Amino acid sequence: MSQRETEKRTANRRARTQTAGPDAQAHLLRAADELFYRDGVRAVGVDTVVERAGVNKMSLYRQFSSKDDLVLAYLDRKDEQFFSYVEKSFAKHPGEPARQLQQYFDDLVVRASVDDYRGCPFVNIAVEFPDVTHPARQFVIDNKARLMARLLSLATEAGADDPEALANALGLVIEGVYAASQTYGPGCGPVRAAPNVAAQLIAAACKGAAG
């Protein structure tokens, strides 16, 4: 081994030691966020996460009891990010529930048109974990239920004739954006059509309130 390679390995070991303490969890979660979302949970082993995070393997198991535990922490991070996006969209039109619903689709299309967009992380997890009793799959079910509850609340406030039907229809369009972004590609025609479809659904459901 050359002197340069020896020095490089020594530097890497020092970096791992330096991040083996209180910062280890943050490094691991950032690495898991990037790798799990981009490549999938099943395809990424803990060794890869550890290497990307720049920590030692013992640090991972001090923070997370298993890979499943790390996956749940990743989902918790994604859940927080997701509802932050949702509420930021709604906050653009306070007190105007119909416009809040529409704004979410306008913003979703922008997000789903980025080149490296990999769709909904919760949909991806559902595909990777078909067992509905698995904690990761249960997390997905809870995430989707809370989104639907939020859509139902706004549909009700908007005066929809059938708030549940509107919320369900909008939920279907959202899932369609996620799927189309991966099958047709980010920013594809079906993705760009979503705001118009949502506008038609909202207008038809809330025509009584508008009048």
C-alpha cells in the first residue's frame, strides 16, 4: 500500500471517529434519506449507509437497534418534510380552502418535475414492504390517512356538495402524479395536467358554495 493510500485510510478512520458521538445520528439520517429515497430501502445495506454517513458501524447500532429502526426514522423524517410542504402550500391562501386545495396541486407539479424526483417515498416503501403488518407499511398507512383527513377538512370548509367524494378524487389525482412522474418521467404531460384536473374537480364539487 502506498503512503498516500495509507494516509487516506487514516483520514477516513479519523473522520468516522469524529462523527461517532452526538452528531452520528444526524449524519446517519441524512445518508439514509439520500440513499433510501434514491435507490430504495431493500437495495441499500447498512454498510452503505455507514460509509456515506462517515461513521463507524457501532455508531449506527448505538442509535438504531436494527435496519428496520433506521427505516422508521427515515420515514419519520420524510413525514415531517412532506407535511411541511403541504402546509406551506395551504398557507399561501389563508381562509380560502378551495384555493388552498388548488395551490397544493400547483406546487406538487413543480416538485414532481425536478429531474431527480423519485416519486412519493411512502408509495415507494409500500411497494417494497407488501406485508401490511410491517411497521414501515403501517407508517405509510398512517401518513396517507392523515393526508386524506386534511383534504377532507378543506373540502368540507370549501362547501363541497360531497366533501368525502372530493377528497377521494383529489387523493387519486395526487397518487396519479406520483406514479406518472416515475413511469412517464418527471414533468411529463400527465403530471402537468394534474392542476387542471384538480381545478375541474374542485369547481364541480363546490359550485353550490361559489353560487
